Amino acid sequence: MMAYKPDSKQFMTPTTSAPHRSMAPKRVLPAASHSKTYTSVGGGVSTSAPGSASSQALRILQNAKTNMAMASMHENRMAQAERQAPPTSHPAMVQKPAARVAPNNENRPDPARCQQQLQQQKPAGHDRVLKESQAENAPASAATSTQSSKEACRWSLANFDIGRPLGKGKFGNVYLAREKKSKFIVALKVLFKSQLQKANVEHQLRREIEIQSHLRHDHILRLYGYFYDENRVYLILEYAARGELYKEMQAQKSGHFDEERSALYIYQLAKALRYCHEKKVIHRDIKPENLLLTLKGDLKIADFGWSVHAPSSRRATLCGTLDYLPPEMIEGKTHDEKVDLWSLGVLCYEFLVGKPPFESQGNTETYRKITKVDFTFPNHVSPGARNLISKLLKHNPSHRLPLESVITHPWIQEKIGQRS
């Protein structure tokens, strides 16, 4: 290992020819052998001739008094400075632990982003992707308060790229949309407030949002959230790539589905309705126009505009589509979740035939056929399908086949087995 060699310009090696100068303060001592005495007074150097011991002692006392006076003045200045400002430790005296160094504002972690990184370790879910992206739009200070976080994380139209129209309804339109941060594809349902107010259905929309946003089932379309502006209300919905089931049925050459496909849809719909009824939710408007298909061809219940949450009471509202109304509604009686069983039978018939069983030229004739349960089967409908439909289309609601029995019906199980 090489020895350290100091810089010759900064460090000088003492020699015998140059006198040694100590950095320590000079001490004044009498010396009889020296012809001159050097005394440091206030940083200066004075010379004097040798004198008696008493005069030398007097000079020492005078120098001591002068040094004491200067020290006293220095202490007074320090005390005055301390009174004007609080004492602070010298930076060299403070030892900062390396692991606790406070980051600056630029490097401070964003709580919302940290939460997103933790969530990314979990399996991806459609609603979770949107929630994480929504959390990124919120300021970090919003995480300290639940209420302020809800206000800050509200969606707006600026969060979405709007694509082609998917459909048109009575109160607005549905568009394909993409959330900008997550690139997640959704269907954005745009409703005009003026149209809702004109039809006096604001309460119906509030109820639809409240019910659909709390339902979680494979065959129920998800409602991820909503927002609004001065003129419109926006619903953020799950995107069903193949669209309305009604259009899919019309596109068939025969105008209706085959029995295998019909059985599959009734099976999936029965499971979704069973889930709704367990949650005390009655749909009340089951029809092909309110059913959508995913890219894989699975059925989704889409529209909950006429749905209601009825834990214990029976309902008396006349609602739904005319061809699907059950007898108890037409007769003005109260109804319960068994109205969905009637609609399921009507739907199964339409899947297999291409039109509802009680369709007539006028409303009066349609009402009469429904109350009398007057319908017939075409020849191509199999005995198993006829059995299921006949057990669902019963005038007495309590006599209708329960959803559990629909799922396990022999015709359903046979056709599903053939399709798989």
C-alpha cells in the first residue's frame, strides 16, 4: 500500500534553518536569559526592555484584565443573539438516520398510486380496474377523508374517449367508450334530464342505479358507476360486445332460436333471476330487448328500469311490456317476484317460436288471451319445451314452476348437455 504524500504547497516540512512556530497561544513567562520579552495583547505583539520582577508581574495582571474584559464582551454578544433567535444545533452536531431522511415534494409517494400498485398483485377485475383508475384521478390529500375522497373521485366526461353509438332509447343513447387511464372499454349510457323530467321518471332512474350497482352475477350487466352534468346523466355500464339478444334472434333464418340455444339462455336467465330474488329484487320487465350477449355468447340482464326492491311487501304497479304482463297485473291485483316466472315462460316461448304466445292485433285481445292463458304451440316445439312453458304460464302465481325447478328441468338439462 503506497504511503500518503502530502502536497508540498499545502504542507511544509520543518527544517533546522527555519524557526518553529507553534499554533498554540503564546504564554508570557519571565526569562532572565532573554534580552526581549514577547507579549500578545489583543492579537498584537509588543517588545520591551527587561525590568524588575514587580513590573513584569504588573504587566501580566494588566494583560489578564484585558483578556477577561474581552471575554466578557464576547459572552454578552452571544447572550444577546440567543435572546433574539432560538438556539439551533450546528449541522455537524445533528446525526440524521439514513432510513428516516424526509423526501422532498417531488419524491413523496402518492397514496393512491401506492394503493394501485398493491392492488395490481391481485387478480384483475373489471370494476377494480375502473376504481383504481378513478383513484388515480383523485388528489393525494383526498385519501385522508372518506367524504372528501368520494367528492374528489367523481367521474366526468373528460375521463372517457367516446366511440360509436351502440343503441338508442326513449330517454337517450348508449355509446362505446374507453376510460382514458386504464384503457378499459365500457358502454356509456347518456340520459337527458329534460326527457326524464318530462316523463316524470327521475325516481325510476334513481331506483335503477341503486339496484343494479349492488348486483354481482355472471349473467347480470354490471353498473360500474354514474355521473352527471347540467343537462345529462351518464351510466357507466359493462360492455356486451354482441349487443341485443332480440337482434340476434331476428338475424336467424327461421326467425327464432333452436332448442339447444333457447335452453341455454333460459338456464342462464333462471340463475340470474334466482340471484335477484334472493336479494329481494323483482325485475318485472324480462323481454328480449332487455337482454344482451357477451362476446362469448353468454346472456346478460341489462335493463333494471322497472325493477324494484321489495323485501316483504307485494306490489300493485302496472309495469313492463304488454305481451309479457302476467294476469295479476292486468287484473289489478298485487304481485310479487312470481311475475318474473311468468315472463320467463313467455320468453322461452318467443325464443322457440319467434313471437310472444299472446300476441294479437289489438291490446284488448291480448289482455283477454293473457287472463285466459289462451295460447297454442307450433308443431316444431318439442314435448319437453311445451312442458316447461306450460308449468311457467299458470294463472295462479303460486302454481308456477320455481326457478330451482326450471334450472333442473329435464328439457333444460338435456339440451345443455347436447350443446356442450
